[in-house]
Amino acid sequence: MAGLSRRSLAKLISAFAGARVVTAHGDPTPQLPEQAIYYANHSSHLDFLTIWAALPADLQKRARPVAAKDYWGTGLRKAFAEQIFNAYLVDRHGSSRTRQRASDSGVSPKGQIAGMAEVLAAGDSLIIFPEGTRGDGESIAQFHGGLYKLANRHPEVPVVPVTLANLGRILPKGEVVPVPHLSTVVFCDPLHVAPDEEQPSFLARARRVLVDCLAEHQDTIDHGDDDDAAPALGSPPGGDRP
């Protein structure tokens, strides 16, 4: 891996995921801001790798994926996440011990949101998953509050929705053997928190972008005799994690 350039690695990841990159308007060459909070639906361990790989080379250098410490925080995964992707590892279960301990992974003793805000203040971008945990790839859960808190703390940083369609079918939850399948990475128009906009309104607006885009780009699941059935887009309740 040491001899593999980041750009070569990005091409390898994109080829493995079968990723087609487009904008919400169908443009195959997204024009992205120099710094952004990228947020996406979460259905696979390949998600942050695929978004990172889809970014232009100059933006990859300053994009820090936020990844779950319980999965990416040990052994080879930790080295891969931190040394190659400069990932910011967080304890998604809200461990108080994690919040009180500084770590090479970037976990801040000040807490998840404060630590991620420091990343933005340093000029880097973030890649986050506001659902807080992996879903089934067909529905999008309610968002946790971290996306709003970051956008509100740094209103100068655009919030860019990224829809990942069919990626969860390559490495479904609970599986370890990837299944080849074409996927789509859709970069949507940036959002900003409106003046005096409260958290529920912004999160609902941000989630709706992904829900609508996923409905447009996700392959329809085979429902037996119902060939026209669309993927379910329900929304189980969520908490207040990033």
C-alpha cells in the first residue's frame, strides 16, 4: 500500500465499487467548494472510502472522513483509516471515557462536536453520516443533531449532500464478502443554515435532499410480483449523535 499513490488508490476504490459520479443535475464533473461538510446516507463500510475516492485529488488531501472507532479504531483498519485517509475516529456509542481521553485518532477530550469543529476551523473538510449508524441502503433514518451543530458553528462552510445509491448492495450489513454491483455517487447542491433556522427544520430539509435523490437513483428491489414497487423510504427515530 505504501507504494500506491492516493490517486491510484482512489481509482482502485471507485472501480471496486463500480462508482459513477454525477451531480444532481447529471453533470459527471462536480464543481465542489474548497472546503465543505459532506454528509451522506450510510449503508456500507465502503461509504466513506467511496466518497473520498470520488473527490478531486486536490480536495482529497484536506477531506477527513468521520468513522466509527469501534470498527476502524484497531489494528490494520486503524492504520488504514488514519494513515491513508486521515480519518477522524469517534465513539458512536458516546463513551464518556472516549470524550475524556485525547487520542491519535483525533477523538477530542472536548467531545465529538467540538473536535469536529476544530477540524473545520483548521481548514479541512469533513465527511459525516448523520444517521449515526448503518442502515439497510433502502431507507434513510432521522438525522442526529451533529450536522446542524457543525453547520451552525461554521456557517461559512457549505454543507454538501452526497447520495450513495446501491452501495450497500456491494457489502451488505452483516456480510464480509463483497458482491459486484454498480453504484452511484451523487453530489447535490450545497446547503446553508438559514438565519434563525432551528435544528429540526434544517435536519428535515437536509434529510429530504437525500431521500428524494435516493428515490431517483436507487435501483428498485425485486418485490416478487410487484415489479413497480419502489424502495421503502421510512424513517425510524434517531437520537442526538453526530
